[in-house]
Amino acid sequence: MTKQELIDAALLHYSLHGYQGATMKKIADEVGIKPASIYFFYENKEELFIAAFQQLLDNHQKEMERVFNQSQGKEIDQIFISIIHGIVAYHKDDERGTIAYISLLTSPIPEIKKFLQAHMLHFNDWLTHSFEVLINSNYSAISEEEVDFVIKQFVLLANGIFWSINLYDGEVFEEQVKVAENYIHNIFKDLNNKYKKRNGVKEGLVVY
Amino acid sequence: MTKQELIDAALLHYSLHGYQGATMKKIADEVGIKPASIYFFYENKEELFIAAFQQLLDNHQKEMERVFNQSQGKEIDQIFISIIHGIVAYHKDDERGTIAYISLLTSPIPEIKKFLQAHMLHFNDWLTHSFEVLINSNYSAISEEEVDFVIKQFVLLANGIFWSINLYDGEVFEEQVKVAENYIHNIFKDLNNKYKKRNGVKEGLVVY
Amino acid sequence: MTKQELIDAALLHYSLHGYQGATMKKIADEVGIKPASIYFFYENKEELFIAAFQQLLDNHQKEMERVFNQSQGKEIDQIFISIIHGIVAYHKDDERGTIAYISLLTSPIPEIKKFLQAHMLHFNDWLTHSFEVLINSNYSAISEEEVDFVIKQFVLLANGIFWSINLYDGEVFEEQVKVAENYIHNIFKDLNNKYKKRNGVKEGLVVY
Amino acid sequence: MTKQELIDAALLHYSLHGYQGATMKKIADEVGIKPASIYFFYENKEELFIAAFQQLLDNHQKEMERVFNQSQGKEIDQIFISIIHGIVAYHKDDERGTIAYISLLTSPIPEIKKFLQAHMLHFNDWLTHSFEVLINSNYSAISEEEVDFVIKQFVLLANGIFWSINLYDGEVFEEQVKVAENYIHNIFKDLNNKYKKRNGVKEGLVVY
DNA sequence: GATGAATGAGCTTTCATTCAT
DNA sequence: TATGAATGAAAGCTCATTCAT
């Protein structure tokens, strides 16, 4: 379906050369049609990119959900570590998408910022709630503040890893991930000492 | 001096609208000259922006050095925390510059990427070396690996905070900083237990 | 029938935005079909507009004939005044058509100008002949030159009123009409003094 | 001066092919520059045409004033006849301008309609006032209503002649002018019978 | 009858750049 | 130093038209 091909081509050239650099001609060439034909599918360049960015954010959300769900059934520290690995895998696998994702922050299309903010809010809500459920199902009698603090630590780590993806390669980056893993271990070692762990709950846990 | 004004204007419009959005006309208007006159100072747009980005990175380096030096003379954990605050202050104070800094990663000018990578390498070397000196001057008999690990933890935290600057506002962000502070405290609480602290060394330390 | 709807839509958009402004898309939208479908009914845009303009001119001719015939059976000065009112009513009632009619004079389609000229000639012939019959049937022994002169005065007045329609509104225009009525009265007051009026002829008059 | 050449070229092509037909390319070709160069002188197409139409209307106003002033010093009926001839000469001399003038009525540029209406109001005021002064200076004790009526008759005639310019050629048109002349004669023959003519005033008359 | 999909030609406009002055 | 005037190249976009289905 050409609409999808157009979105892919749009994101490709956006990640390579930015919004102004992703010309209708380049996008059309990529798909194998003429620039005028794009206008049969999308009203104008902005509409095409709104659709493209919308998809980028939707995919991000879905992928993060997949990563989260796939990690269930392990020890809780391993779940958090898996999520870090999932985030890394997702962004390393789709560097184009990641670059596009980052540069949305400086997007010249005002409407895009609205989408981005809405996505961020929704994503944060989902993440927070999912983690709350997860942590509470692992520790009985854990205080709300403690849950909140765990999540904040994880978010800070995840942000650190995310930005490291864009800065470092190879071994340097691998060691950043190890540092994050170590930190996560420590978080839960402390929790295990403070709160009684629940039993037999995890296998039944389904997030949603 | 008009060259400096041109660089400032270039960075201003780059941060607002990206490379293609920072037109020679807008930059000239900002400075109060005509576009044709820019070519008296710079060969072309790319040369102007190379100079501008060079300056941006130099400023960043200098500012980070200033932050580092200004933090000396305190307890070592307070030094690291001060540096975090310094980074935050610097980027919060110059959001335009920060946006420009981030979008250099997706710069359409190949030569720029070279500059950015060179800067990153140099900045990392400086940071690593400065921290090595700092840590070694605080703990005697600390192993190289341990020093390395401390630095990596700090870098991960700093990256997390840096990205958080771009995502969160107000209280949400403040709490991220507190989480980072808490983490730093713990790093050095552990170190203090493991290694003997040196005395009276700090005042002699100068980082450059 | 779609052909008629297309003509109506074409004239509507022509009167609103001119020939180039009346796009195949707008015309198709108006009728509720797709632009490609127009080509089933008309070879191309020019053909459609030739048909549309042809109809516009035919309607004009028919309407003027209707106005003329409807006015029969009155005193001769009242007939001419009725015709003025008929012209005004026709054009005020269909301002779109009138604007289209006027802008045919500046039509970018050469073939249209031919149609317009042919229509004008035919219309003039009809008008002149109809008025000749009418005047001769009212006055015996009236000279050909005098008949001609009456017609020319009327045509000048009618043209004045026609252009006034496009320039003035409300009371200003109403008074223009009154001036024309007064003039017509005077024409026939003079004629009545100079020529003997015929009796009982009018019912036999049929104009076609 | 290129700005003036651009306006002339714009009006030429507007009169030939309408607003959409007067492309920036054609106008540039006419002047001997490239389309992009037009934008050095005018912000965009609309600005160019606003300037062009403004000039067209200004010229019209000035020319009508010149015609009016040049006619002074004759018998009053000859003055009105001279004005008719002046209008005819002006429009016959500049048929392009006249066609442009007419098609302003259906202009697709909203701002143009504002200009046109303002011009019409101003022109009407000037005409009415000039004629009032002229008539009052020729007839003592003439009533306001009578002056008004004379002006309205003239306006109707002038509109009739104006529209005839666009419809008829050669002898047919000449005879329309003669009909108008005859009508004007009659207006003032009647006035001369009703009102005492003033003496020795006309040479001192200055209109403005 | 109707249209989804495509396109060539051409439009207005922007922009980095040049060059004589 | 500075700029008025110009331009080539390319951008986004429109539109009449085609054609297989």
C-alpha cells in the first residue's frame, strides 16, 4: 500500500536530512512515483509528516508495550533489566526512527509538538501505572512513596541509557548498560531487605 | 564585531528553526545588514555555521570546565552533585543552545558531524581525566577499575539528567535531580566504607 | 441529467472565480462526481465551457424574447419601459449569469469570442427588427431614419442601465431607471406630436 | 524604472488573459528579467497587481480630471459633449486598460474590490461636485433637484457610451455617440428655456 | 457511467549566491 | 564594508488530463 511506503520514505529522509531536507521529490523517488502523485494520498507535506510521526510514536508505544509484556514472568529485577535491553534493542535496531524521534523535539511543525506532548503524557502514564502494578504485585505492604521512588530511579536510568545510545558505540555503550543493570540490582536488593516479597503471584500477572 | 553577531544570529535561528530554517536573510536581518554582506565575512552558509557550531562546542567545553572548577573545595560527593547542578543550570539557562546542541546530532552538514565527534572525544577525555584526578586525590589505594566504575555511573546519571531536561518541566524534573543526588550520595557512601579518605589534598587540585 | 448539472456548476464557478478559477475539481464536487468523470460527458474543459456559454447566451436571448413578448399589448412607451424593467429584473435575478456574461468579453478562450460575436449580431438583428415592426405598427408614415433613431436611443439607454446594474445599488440605481423611463416618455411624446398614431393594430403583432 | 515596467507588463497580460493567465513568467519575459527577480521589487504576485490596479485607477481619475478641465471655457452643452468624447478617447486609446478596468469588477483578489469601491466612491463624489459647480455657475436660480437630475441623465448616458465602447465598432459606435450628443443638446435646450443663463462667469471657473 | 491512481506541465515562491558598484 | 539587482535551482503545490478497471 502506497500510503505506508510514503510514510516509510518520509521517515527515512527525515531522519537523514530533517524536515526541509526530506523533499517531496526525494520521498516520491524512494517510492517510485512522481511528486505530484503524493498529493493523491496526502493533502500536503505537513499531512504526510503528521501521519508519519503519528505512526512513529504509535510504533514506539506498541513496541514498549511488547517489551514490557515479554519481560513478565521473571524475577522483578530481571524484568526491569529486560526492559532496558528492550529499549536498547528497539532503538539500536531502528536508528533512523530514533533520530527522527529525537528531532521531533525540535520539529518546525507546531502540530507535531502537540502530538509529541500527547504521546509523552500517555506513555508516561502507561509506564508509571504498569510499573506500579508490577511492583505492588511483588512486594506486600510497600509504601506508595517507595514505589514512586523506584519508578523515578528507573526513568532516570532509562533516559541515561537512551541518550547514551546516541552518543556511544560498541564497548563504551555496553558498559553503560552494565552500570544500569548493576544499579537496578541494587534497587531491588534494598527493596528485598525492606519489604516482604510476595509468593506465587508473578506467574499470574498480566499487565492490562 | 560583526562576525560574532553573525554567529549569535545563526545559532539563534538554528535553534529556532533548524539549519534550513536559518536563512541567510533572517540572519542578516537579525544583525541589521543585507544577506549579500554576510559573504564578506564568511565564504558561504556552511562556513558560517561551521564557525557557529565550533563556538557552541567551545563554549560548552569552557562552561563545563568552569562548572567543574567552581565545584572544587567541597566534599567529593558535593562536587559531583554541584557538577550535575552546573550542567542543569547551563542547559536550562541556554535552551536555544541546548536545542542546537542536540540537533547537531542530526545535522545535514557532514563536516559538522566530524567536529561534533572530535568535540565529544575531547570532552570525554577531559571529563574522565578530571574525575580520575579528583577521585584519586580523595581516596588512597583506590583501584583503577573502581575509579572507572564511579565515572561511568556518573556519566550515565548525567546523561539521564541531560535528556530529562528536554523532556520534563518543573517538579517532575526537580525530582529527577533529587534521585540523581541520592544516587551520588550512595556511590560515595560505599566508597567511604571501602577506601580510606585522604586529607588536605583538594585545595591543590586544578583541572585544565 | 448530469450534462446540465455540469453546465450549471461550470457557470456558477466561472462567475465566482473566472475561467481558471473554475477548476474541474470544483465543478465535479458541485455535481457530486469525480473530476475524471466529467470527461465522460465532455471532451475537455474547453468543450464544457463552450456548451455552458452557448447555453448562457441562448438563455439570454430567450429571456429577452420573453420580456419583449410579455410587454406587448400596452401603450408603446410602456412597452419600452417594460423591456428596460425586464432587462433589469433578468440581470438582478441572475447576478452570477450577468457577471459571467460580462467577463465573456475578456474570455481567454478564443472560440468563445466567436460565439459571443455571433450572438451579439443575432441579438442586435432580432432587437432591431422587433422594434422596427413594433414602431411601424404604431405610427403610420414614420420615416425609416426616425425608426432607426428611436431604436438607437433605446439601445444607448439600455446599455447605460445595464452597466449601471453593475455599478450601483439600491436607491441610486432606482433613480437611474427613473431617468431612463423619463427619457423614453419624451421620445414617444415627440413622436406622437410628429406622427399620426395607428389604431387597433397592436393585437395582431407577434414578434418572432 | 523596472517597477513601472513590471506594472505595465502586469496590466498588459491581465487584460489579455486575466489574473491567472498573467503569470509571473510572462510578466518577467515581457520586462526581460527572470521571474525570481520580480520578487526583488514586489513581495508577491498579489502585491504587484495591487500596485498595478492602484495605478490603473489613479490614471483613470487623473485622466477624467484632465478631460474635465480641458473642456472648460466652452458653452455648457459643449463641455458635457467634450467630456463624453474625452471618455471615449481615453478608453478607445487604452483598450487594454479598459478591459482590465472592467474585469476588476470580477477580480479574484478581495483586496482589489476594496480599492475599486473606494475609487468609485471618490470618482462619483468628484464628478457630482464638479458638475454641480459647473451647472450652478451657468444657471442662476436653478433648483438643487434640477441640477441633480441633469447629472443623473449625464451619468446614465456616459454609462451607456462606456458599455457601447466594449460592444460596438466603427460607424455603429459613432452613431451611439451622436445619439448621446443629441440628448445632451436637448437637456440644455430645456434648461435654457427654464432658467436664466448667467453671463461672463465661465472663463473664471476653475474646477477643484 | 464512474473512478482510483498517476502524471506532465506549469505555477508561485524561496533561497543561497554572485557581482558591479 | 556594504548592497541593489539579479539569477539558477529547487521547493511545494495545482490542475487538466489519461487510462485501466
